Amino acid sequence: MSQVKIVENILKANDQIAFQNRLQLDTHDVWAVNLMASPGAGKTSLLMCTAEALRGRLRVGAISGDTASQVDAERIATVGIPTIQINTGGGCHLDANMLQAALAQLPLDEIDLLLIENVGNLVCPANVKLGEHLDVVITSIPEGDDKPYKYPNIFVRVDAVVINKIDLLPYLDFDMEGFKKVVWGMNPNAQIFEVSCKTGAGLDVWVDWLMSKRANKG
């Protein structure tokens, strides 16, 4: 019983900070998107392509989370947007306290859309609130079409699923319709986007959706 109470207390404290983060973001009129995926799915690539596609339409900022190093943040910074790196020191997800510290270093009055690249993991980030407005999970064709079966918790809670690397569909076995059927069986309201960061396919639909959500605040 004491272990359960400890976990509940930790999550409650995190949620309180997440609420404060949301208030801060709303005060500065910043719309935040939490990007979650397993390593190699293409979180950084999608973030960079999204920022490039929104240039001149929305001011984008980024927070990049990783267990160590600042390789991803350095890549993201090359597209010319404000970027903060969070190193978790081995932790498998970002939390609200980490985001709060990162927000303090960003020029929030100069950002319309904040893309948060969570740590590469499909388990740990699923239930940890940051203060974001939207949750998105990215998967990719090489990972296979069984991810919703293996990691249902994250697919149940997200607003959108981005299927990356669709340029590889002709070369790999991936049941696209079966994948979508499983996702919509778990989460009927989830938006599903098929994209390729390599060829640019589908990115316009994804970006238009983000702009619409930002404009309508929901």
C-alpha cells in the first residue's frame, strides 16, 4: 500500500506542475504538441520537416528530450528555430518539471507552436502529463504494423498517429488498413497521417491539421 501511495503522490505532483505549464503556455498563446515514438521512428525528422513547412505561417519552437547528448537539438537548430535540449540522465521520459525548466529558457512570446520531442520510448511517456495541448505518437513502416497490439496504452490516449517512412511500403510487409482498424478500434477519434519525411509525401495534410488545431485551439 505504501508503494502505491508513493506512486500516486509522484503522479499528482507531476500533474500539478503540468497544469502550471499549461497556464504558462496559454498565457503566451503557445500551442504545445508532445511527440512520442520509439527510437528510429523519425521524431526529429518529422519535427524538422514540420518546422520547415510552417516557415512563414507559424513561428515554431522545439524542445528535444533524450537520455544523453544534444545531437538531436543541434540538428533541429539548423532549421533556424528556438531549441532547448533536455537530457534526462537516463530517464525514459520527460516530465512536467523538466518541461517547466525548459520553458523558462524559451522566448515564448516569439513562438506560436511548440513541438516537444519526448524520449524515444512507447511505454514510459504514455501517462506522464507535461502540460501539452496535443499528444501524437509516431510509428514507422520498418517497425511493423503490430505496435498498437504491443503498446496499446499510448495509442489509446493520443490525438493523432503519424505513420512515417511510407516510401518504404513497396519493400516491406505492412498492413496499413489492418493497422488503422486496430488503432480506430482502440481510439475512434484518433487522426491518422501517412507521411514520408524523405519524399515529403503526406506532410501537407499533417501540417494543415496542426495549423487547424492551433487556429481553433482544440
